[in-house]
Amino acid sequence: MWFRKKPQEEPATTYPYGFAVPEQPETVVSGKALVCLMKGILIFAAAYGTIGGVVSSFQLPTRSALLFFTLLAFSIVMAFLHYSRFLFNLFYPVIFVGFTYFIFTFRYLVNSGYQAFLNILQQTYGDYYLLDTYRESTEYFSDRSLTITFAAGFIGFFLILLLNIFISEYMSVIAVILLTFPIFQSGLFVEKPPAISYFILLLFSYFMVGILRCSRHFLLPYRDKKWTEFAHTEKNNVVTYRYHASGRLFLQLTGVFLVFTLILGLISLPMMTGSGNNRLSKARRQMDEYMKVFTQNGLSSFFDRYSAKGGISGGKLGGVSSVRPDYETDLNVTFVPTSYNTLYLKAYTGAHYTGNSWEEADIPESTLEQTLGDDFENYERFHALLEGNRISLMQNAGRDIPLVQMEIENVDAESGYDYLPYYVAPDFSLPSEFRHGNIYPAEEKSTYRFSYYPYPRSASAGAGRDVMFANLPAGDKRKDYLAYISLYDRTNYLEIPESLREYLKSLHDEIGTGKDLAEQIDLIADYFYQNYPYSMTPGTTPMDADFVRYFLETQKRGYCSHFASAGAMLLRSYGYPARYIEGYSVSLTDISEGDVLSDEDQDDWITGNNPLGSTGVVKVPVTDGSAHAWVEVYVDDFGWIPVEFTPPSDEDEVGADYSGFWSLFSGIFALSGQEPDTINNQSQTTELLSENKNNLNRLLSHSVFKPLIIVLSLLLTVVLCFYLFRSLIRQQRMETAYRNGDHAPLISHAYRRLCQKILARMPAPEDGKESPDFILPGKMPDLFEALARENSKLAEQLNAETVTRNMELLEQCLYAKDGIDRSSADALLSFLKTYKKALG
């Protein structure tokens, strides 16, 4: 007993202010850096599995080691941005700026690689679907392994930026699948399965993201000051707990699911290499049709504002960003070829230009009806067939002009139009309506036959006299009608919008002025050919911009509607009546590829001498690829003749724009200037890359930042409005509670605002100590005396006794069960505001 040590009793802990909550041990950080590393590997698995799958499916030449390590490094860097608030806020803008600079500096390499991929993709899909036509995209560099690596790296960077958001923050398996799988399976449509290793990587990322999402064990609380075991959110009285990630658990899951997906991938190998015999299912046939359109026309084929079936848009101009024909037959035209010239099938006539469309003519019929009486409909027919009537008189006068029969079958062209050549003979016997000098079908019909004069356009110029006017007897009302129509055509088809008039005249010095109509047409056509290349994807015209002016001044490239609209307006500016026409143009190549009908006798289809001799009767399928727009110009003493202003398409130039890489980002990164010619040697490549290193200043001054600044300003405005609105709502709720007898929230808020002002005036704490963010009410009287010695205004308005009394009242308000009454609350609130105001 003597050697036994007496136990020492622990002194009792007293809590003079009530009860105390024992301090909770802080959860040990479980491999925060390891969690970031594993998330980076997970992002890399999804991104590289996607990009590598496409590369392996189409056997794209790439520098695989460079692509592998670049995407891996970028994935890990992006994941580590979530390590802390400082890294996230500082380096995300830096990476965005660097990413933008990378795009601008290496745009030619990236674009060339993308065009190379498009060529390979179109070739593969074209061979698989047996497509007769596809367009070749221009590659600016000959080293495909370099350019495709750059393009794949750029797409990989962009994919990683998006995956980092949905994996690091949300672990959204649906978003990850939507971002990756549509790209990954592009080769499966044409039975080009990717390598199994990339499939395993992608499958692994799906499983990992799904499991971590379900376990809710993936958060990195870099916004928290201390690492706690879990975070909770409360919404609609429902509390949700999300456990923070553990590096050890992340590593264990990675190992387990990597083995699991490896086994599953090997089991799936026979399915990946299957021949895909289910090509006849309805869903597959429909998907094949979409893929054919995409192969021929690119991604932009799905984003036109409106579609023009059959190539006829009814005079609409600004809504189509690219021409997207399906190359299916719209018309079957059967006739005897009599000329090497293009055969034009006219459908729509545009008279009044509005800035974004062409509208039909509006001849005041009431005046003519009063003058012509019951014969008005006959005169409308006479007007529509006026050129044919004149040619008929020339033929009767001994001109050797053949009369040809033509049959047109409307297979899939736009209804509501008769598709007719130049010039229909006056014995036109179809049940059609004649309005404003145009022919419209009176009923739906699939096949119609008529006669026409394939009159050479050159013979109509300078006719010298109106054979129709001279042939009519004296007193014939048709003479008055002809005079009226001639006057109408000379005046109404010279109309130009006031906003466009001066601009068109300013181009006259550059175009030149011809001595007659024929020379002026040549000058305008040459001006277009020299300055405006043909493009099937020129982009849409802004909604507030004039179609013609935007084309001539800014866009500087376009398809037939651009050239026809601009050509008609320019002719009017020179004083020549002109109008806009839509229909089909059938080239000599199309005619030569038509079917010669051996069972048809040519003599049954043509009357008179055929300048081409015995050609036989030809049936030509006309697709919507032949849809076209051109100009008609008015020739005195004859009528309207077709004029072609669209320059011949340069296949390389069209291909460079066609489904172009930058068209995907034209709304964000719309680069100006001409593209370089194809580059085939290393010295030119080095020179161009060296020049691009100085592009940062050009980038900063480029118009690309205008929409960027607008977007950022809008986002900033939205954020500021959100916080302002939230603050107002919070203040409103506190005031409502105050009026209802709950005084604590509003008084607590006022006291915290006072504490913030006092703490801002206090000196910084010593090293190693944190700045307080709250002052205990019991310390306020002593603090007041210290402040009052320095602030005479504060001492005049308040004293220590008042401060002590109000602090006691504050403690009662905040901590007592019954709180305080309304009068005491009003007095306390007034004191807090006075104290804060007195501090200055």
C-alpha cells in the first residue's frame, strides 16, 4: 500500500456560460494531390480513348507519342486546377487565353489537318455508301502526320476542357458519354471498328465516373478552409451529403475497374469486329440517309435556317449559310439537244429587292382591266409568251429557228412552279395561269409537254425593231398593251433601295462603264470573276445587313444567289432593267450523260433544222445540285434574256470552304484574310510558322474579341445582378421577420456589419494569427473606449454606459429564449446604425 501511487484526480471543468461542445477532431487529408492526379488520368482516359479510337478506325497518320503525352499532360494540369481556390481562379483564365492563342497561331496547321481528316472521312464514307459525288477539301501542308496530330491535339484540348468540368465537379456519366461516344463510334457506321485498347479506355472512364457518381465520393473541397469528411447541401428541406474523395480509395477503384474493363473489352472484341449485317433495318436505313447528307455536305447541312426543297427558295436570300443538295433527281427532262449552251429552266421571277429577299412583280391590274375589259386574261397570256410570239414571227419571216418538243416530269421539285425553258412557244396549251408576265401551274401535275424555241441569246441583242409591234394592225389594243408593258419594264425593274444606291454607284469606277448592254454585262461578270470566288459555304448574312452589300463589301464570296442578286442590282445601277430568276441550269455535261431514247424518233420532237444534227431524243435526270439563280435583263424590242454572272466554281477553292474546320467556330473565331496556297515544302512551312509567332498583337486587335467582350460583359452583368438580387431578397426576408416579431436576424446582420467596419480599422494581427471576423458583444465596451479616444465624433454621440447597456440587450436578443420586445429592438437597431455611422 505504501508503494501504491495514488490516482490523481482531474480538476473538474467548469463552463460558466452554460454548456460546451467538445472539439471535433479534424479529418486528415487523404491524398488531395493523389485525387487530382487520378482525376487527370480519368479525364485522359475519356479524351484519349475518344481521339485514339477515331485515329485507329480511319488509320489516320499521327505522331502517336506526341499526341499521347500532350493530352496526358494537359489532362493532369486541368485536373490540378481544382487543388485550391487560388489555382482555379488564377490559371483557368490563363489557360483560356493560351488556348485561344494556340488556335490563332497554328490555325493553318490545325485547319489543314482537319481538312485532311475530312478527305479521309469522305473517301471512306463515300466508298461505303457508294456515293457518286463528294468534295475534296484543300490541305495547306503536305505532311499529314504533322497536321492531323495538330488537329487531333486541338480537338483533344477542347474535349479535355469540357470533360474536366463534368468529371472533376459533377461526375456526370451522361455528359461524358454525350461528349465522347458520338465521336468514338464514327467509324462503326462504315464497319471500321477502333482498336480494342481505346475502347477499354473509354469503357473504363464510363464505369469509373458512374461508380464515383453513385458513391458521391469524388468532391475536392478546395473552396473550404479546412478539409472535412463530407459536405452537405440543403434544398427544399432535403439535406444531401457528399463524401469528399479519398486518394487511396480512388487508386483502389482505378485498379479494380481497369482490370474489369479489360476483361469486358476482350469479351466484346468479337462484337467490335463484326461485319454489321443489320444494314436493312428501318432505323439503320434512316441513319444511313443522314450520314450520306453529312458526308456530302458537312455539319452545316443540319443548321440552315430554312431548307429550299428542289433548290427553289422563292426569292429568300439571307437564311442559308451553305448549299446542301442531296443530288437526288428532281426533274426528268426529255428533249432534243440543239445547242452547246446551258439549258435554263425558269421557275421563279423576283422583281422587287427588299434587302433580304426578292418579291414578285405587282403590276396594277385594275387599270389594265378597265382598259382591256374581258380580254385582260388573254393579254396576260400574251405578255407571258411575248418573247415566244416574237420568235414565232421571226421564224415565219424566214429565220431558221427550230421548234422543239420538251417533256418535263416533276419527280421531287418544289410544287407551285412550271419549270420552263427559254422560250415557250405561243401555242402553250397547258392549264396554267398567267400573271405579271409569268406562268404558274393551275393544278398539280407530275408530267407536262410543250413546245419551245431554243433561241440563241446573242440573236436577241440589238434586234433593231419590235417585230411584234410592226406586225400588229393599226388600232389593235395589243399595241397599247405592248407600250404599257415596255414602259413598266423600263421603270419598275430599275428600282434600287435608297440605302444601296450610292454604294453601288461607288463601284462603277472599279467595274468600268461599257458602251452598250453587252459590254456592261461582260465588265460586271469579269469584276465578279476577278474579285469574288464561288463558294457553297459562304456563311449566313447577318439579319440586319443588306444581302447584296454584305456580299460585295464584307463576305466577298458566295454561290449563285449572291451573284445573281448583286448582278441584277449592278445592272439597274447602270440604267439597265434587270430581275432575279430561280430555277435549274442543265449543263452540256449533264445532257451528255443523259439517256438516249432509242425508241423515240427525233423528227417527232423537233421541227426545222437542228444545228447539232442527229442527236436523238435525250432524257436527262436533273438533280437539286443543278438548282441555280441567274439574271434576266430587258432588251428593247425583244424582251427578257437570261444572263449568267456566277463564275465557274474552282473545285479546290470550293473544297477549302466546304465543311471547313473554322465554319464550326465561325461565330466565335471568325478569322479574316485569305487562306494560304497549298504548301508542299519544309522551308515554306518554317517561314509560315515563324510568321505566326508574331500574331498575338493581331489577335488582341482582331474582331474576334468583340463577341467575346460582349459575352463576358453579359456574364458579369448577370453575376452582379444575381448577387444584388440575392442581397435584396435576403434583406426583405429579414425585415419581414422583424415586423413579425423575429428580431434576431436583422439585428444580427446589422451587428455583423458594424463588426466588419470596426475590424477594418484595426491593425493587422501578428504573424501566425488569423484575423477575426466577429467581435464578441462582451468585448465591445472595452473596444469602444479605445476607439473613442481616437474618434472625438464617436465619443460625442455615444458613451461607454450606452454601449454596455446595448450589448447586454444584444446578447438577450440573440441568445435568450424570449428575445426582446419591439421597442427594445428598435432602440438597439438605432444604436447599431448610429455606432456604425459615427465611425465614419
